Amino acid sequence: MTHAPKPTIRDSEEEQIAQQLKETENRLVDHYAGHGEIIEDHVRHTFGLVSKRFRSASIRTFLPILIERAVRQELER
């Protein structure tokens, strides 16, 4: 019998950050989509591009807030 590896603290932190990022993306869509010329696809695309910039960040705790600020800056240009 093979056993699946036990989840580590790092795994649960990554899951929590992934959930926070999804909530952040949805919040930005709710805020921007339908306002003026910005549409949902544009918000999600911008979120994806900005998220890629932070992919290799070694400290991940503050990623949701950093990404949210960067996306807002991009969308409000």
C-alpha cells in the first residue's frame, strides 16, 4: 500500500493564499466590471498578468494585498 504524503504547514499556507487570491480576484471583478469600459475578462486578464510577476516571490504572505494594489494601479491608468 502506498500512502499519500501528509500535508505540511507550507501546503496549507499555499492553499490559504490561493483562496485569498481567488477572493481578491472576485472582489476586483465585482468592483470594476460594469464600470465604464472595464469588463470582467479584462479584470481577470490583468489579475493573471500581475500574479505572474509575483510567482517567484519567496515570501508569499502578503501576495494578495500586493497583487490587488498592482491590479488596481493597472486598471486605473
